[in-house]
Amino acid sequence: MDIKEFAQKIGVSPTTISHAISGRGRVSDATRELVLQKMKEYGYTPNLNARRLVTGRSFLVALVHMDREFLAHIFTMELVRAFLAPLKARGYDLLLNVTAESTVEYSGLLERVDSRAVDGSIILGEAEIPGELLRELGRSYHPCVAISHYRVGSMPHVGSVVLGLRSGARQVAELLVKQGHTNIGFLGLDSADQMPRFFAEELQNLGIRLSDSNVMIEGHDAEDGAEGLRKMMSQPAPPTAVFARTDVLALGAIGEAKAMGIDVPGSLSVVGHDDLPLVSLMQPSLTTLRRDRMHIATSAVDMLFQLMEDPGAMVAERLIDSKLVLRQSAGPVK
Amino acid sequence: MDIKEFAQKIGVSPTTISHAISGRGRVSDATRELVLQKMKEYGYTPNLNARRLVTGRSFLVALVHMDREFLAHIFTMELVRAFLAPLKARGYDLLLNVTAESTVEYSGLLERVDSRAVDGSIILGEAEIPGELLRELGRSYHPCVAISHYRVGSMPHVGSVVLGLRSGARQVAELLVKQGHTNIGFLGLDSADQMPRFFAEELQNLGIRLSDSNVMIEGHDAEDGAEGLRKMMSQPAPPTAVFARTDVLALGAIGEAKAMGIDVPGSLSVVGHDDLPLVSLMQPSLTTLRRDRMHIATSAVDMLFQLMEDPGAMVAERLIDSKLVLRQSAGPVK
DNA sequence: TTGAAAGCGCTAACAT
DNA sequence: ATGTTAGCGCTTTCAA
């Protein structure tokens, strides 16, 4: 049943119905009551796609990601979850599966954007988000907010939430040094990651040198963490503390330490990064850097709606730092 | 730029453009080439909402859930992720944030459905999915697939993926009995859950009695698991093995056991349920029941598209069982 | 193989 | 306060 048919059935005009539903038009309370009442009775429900076509708004926000496996990271999953409530509070749904892998894919994205199929986008990038993509989006006057480790050059319609690494590096450095560690290791992900540099610099500031032989860049999996730790501990003067770039690496390292008969945190302190679910339940529970998912999500959503409401708005970049969560896996040097 | 303007610019009719893009119409190869070529050149991209209005298809599937906190379960997050690839393979996106909490919310859902804003729905229900909801959906000829622990009465346009509990209960019972345990406990979620009954029955079949005092229904959190285990082990004749309804309960229990000086699995075996990420990395690694997320997701999506392609199809219910993953936390009785 | 015209169901000026 | 009318941008008969 369309609005015309429904209008005839209940004896008012389509306009009145539209007004009654949106609440935006001038209708008498009595008429509005009647319309809403009859809607249920007849089971009429407006066609969203028609509305979207004519209003140019969809009440949809897309979550754009660079690769198809982005949800493999548990942290990202939790982030996705965190977007839901703030969006729902504004009457918005979240669109998933929008990848921006290549130029080919950009077009699919731009199609959805130019055609007003989504009102805004949140762009997730573990690595750097291609400037070309952001420029393309900006050019189509599409409000979007990028979330990544990197700063995004200021451009119109594009907000940015930066997940800072520097502060976390400092907090870990300070903790370990305070606990008396002087021989410290780092277990990393890949060569593009900035964390090892930051960590080395922060240790330097505290008078400790992160030697190259104590930096292991192995990969993403627990096995990589185990492998890295094994190498590190097989050196003549093995470190007494290790900062692992992710909790998964940290857990792999702890497992390997146990296998090698090294007590954590008795003989080796381990600090992770992410505060994934369950790491507080391990034995020992994991000391790690936590990023507040809700904070990230509400910041991004707030920013996005600012841009959506005022297309001219120049939104400031927002930096969000990690916070050290003290648990059992790191302790004073013996 | 709309199709009309674009048509004039490149000197063909809107019809031809539509045909060239969809590939459905009869157009010469040369013309199609031209159109696609010029699309990039001029940056024309069709309006999706207009297309959706006229075709009645949106290439969107909604993920419907009963409460707002559904993504709090890590298992559910992983399920969401698993839907993405099969949907993308068919050119579909996934719509998140569609709750069906109350009758009020049903209307929001039905609006999206009746208005063809989504082509189909996947309904997630940890508990039983309200029959009324499914009937409403079926009545609007809306293809949907329910995923839950419960069987859904057969009705048109509604498929069902049942996450069976019985088989898992049997596998755990068999494992523990084979390992020589005779005094066995259960750590449960809530009174609505069928698992304790199934587990008791399966133990019964093997000649073991699950005594009421060994069944603790405490809640969802690790603390609940710890609390339950403490009570259970404080009894005169504490069990030598415990089946926990979820991995989180199991981890809470293991933590508490350690705190009580009880070795796992030396003096107490613990089996969990879900195989959450990281539980394989704990010390000891967790023996648990695993449900194949990809299998569930592809089953549901396959079923959904069957219903979408052939509205008359009566889709068979599909049962998916858990599989025991043997790790370290459960072992032979000493 | 291509084009003209009608209409998808709604909203929003503009009357009344 | 309510109704009339003209599109929104596309697809799809139908005709050429």
C-alpha cells in the first residue's frame, strides 16, 4: 500500500500523512493522532527508498575499511560495536562491507556516496589511509571521519581521529624503567609501524638504550611472538622486560617464556597493547595499553555529525591516547 | 549530475545508459564501451536510491538482533564478521543496528522491510526468537533466516539455523567420562538455558549422575564462574571436572581454582564453550566446544538467498553442532 | 539497436 | 490546517 491509497482510505491527503509522520508539517493534533492510529490499523508504512530519493538523506553511515579482513582484529570488532549506540541515538544504522581496497573499489564507494546512499562515512585504517581516497570523498562533499594511527592532512568534509602511539610508548617506558628494568626488548608487527621508534625514543629520554638486537619484528600471530621471544632470550644478555606491540604477541611470548622455564613476571615482565577481552583473565593477567573504544567511537560519530550538519565546518583533528592498565604480567626487576 | 544530463552530454538517451550499466538491455558493444568510458570521464554515478525505489531491490541485508548489547558476546562479533564475505560475494552489504526489542521496535523493523529498504534479514537470537516477530516478517513476505538455539516452527519465507546444544553436551560428557571422571560439575548461565538438562541426560546415558549440588547457575561473567567454582569446591566431595557453559565462565573458574591452590588440569579438569579468540593461548590452553562461524554464516546466507530468489521455497531447517577442541585444561583424573 | 514516455512512492512548494 | 501539483533520478514497457 502506498501513501496515495492509504490517504484515500482514511480520507486525508498524502501531504497530511507525510506531515503527520514527520512531525515537521502543520497538522492538528487530532489529525496526527488519527493518521498514526490508522497506520497501525492498515499496516501502512512509508517507503524508505522513496523518501531517501526525494530528501537525499538515508540515515545510513558506512564503515569503510581498506581490506576485507579488517574484522579479524578483535580490537576493530569492539570498535564497530562501539559505533552502534551513538549512531542509534541519532536514528542511524551502520553499513558494513564497504571496502576501499583499490581504485576499482573506490568507485563502488563513490557510487554509494555520490548517490546519497549513505550520509557519511567512517574510515578505518590500521595503516595509512590513502590521501587519494580522502580527496575523492572530500571532492564529492561527502562527510567522513578517518580513524587511524596517522595524521590526515586537513581537508574539507574530512575529520580525523588519530590513535596516538607516542603516549603509550612513554607510559610503558616509564613503567618498566620505574620497575628497575634496564635491559628491555620490543616485539613488533611490521616495519611500517612507528611504535618501535617511539618506544626507543622514550626509553632514550629515560636514559635507557633499546638495542637493535632486542627489537624483534616478527609478525602478527602468537607464534610470531613466541619466536621473537625465543630469539631474544637466547642472547648472551637477555632482557628482563619486553613490550609487545599487541596482546596476541604478548600472549605468544608469555607462553614461550613458560615453555622455556622463565617465570612471568618473576624473571621477565611482559607488557601488551590493546587490552583485548579475556587478557584480564589470563594467568598472569596481562599488563597492557588500553584504548577506550567508546571514546574513539563517540568522538568519531560526534565529529561526523558535525560535518553532516554543517558541511562548511572545519573539524579539528582529535588525538586519542592509550592508557596503561596495570595487571600482573609486569613487575619489578628481581 | 543525473542520468538525463549525462545522457545529453554524451549524446545518447537515458535508456541506453541504463541498459549499458545494467548489462541487461540490448545495446551495441561499442555504445556500452562509450558509456562506461564517459562515466569515468564525467564522474557520473547512478543514484542508488532512485534505482532502489524503482526496482524494489536494495542489495542490503539487515542483521536483526533482540537487544542492543548483542555484540557484547565475542562469539556474536565473530559471527557478524563471518557474514561479510558471503554477502560481498553476492554484491550485498550488511546493515547493523536493527534491533527488535519490543513491539515498538518491531515497527521500525517492519518499516524497513515493507519499504524494501532491505532485501532480507538475518535474525540473531541467543534466547528464543519471538514467534510474533517471525510471523510478522513472514506476513510481509520478507525473506529471513533465524539463528538461535531453538527450533523455529516452519513458516513461509523464514529459514532457520539451529545451533544445537545436545551434541556438544554429549561430546563433553563422553570426554570427561572417558578420562575417568565420575564426580562432575556444571557451571551455567541462566535458568532458561537448556544445556544443564542436556548435559545431565548425556551423563546419565553414560551411567553418571549430575547431582544438583554440582550445578551452579551464576551468570555470565568471569566473577560468576569464580563464585560458582568456589561454592562447588567447598563441598564435602568436590568434583574433579567441570563443564562451564561459556569460555568466560571457564576462565573465571580456572582463575579461582588457581587461587584456591587447585591445579588445572592436574586436580580439576575444566571444559568451556565457544572457543573464543585467545583461549588457545592461555596457560593451560582451554579445552572447549567450538562452533564453526563460517559454517553458520554461509549456511544462513545460502538459505537467505534461496528464499530471496524463490519466495515460494520452503527451506529446510539446518542444525549445526559444536565440535570439541581438545587442549590442556581437561585431562585424566588422577 | 536506440529513444520517448510513464511511473516507482514520496516530499515540499505553493495554493486554498 | 489541509490539499494540489510538480518533481526526486531512475528503470522499463513500448514504439521506432
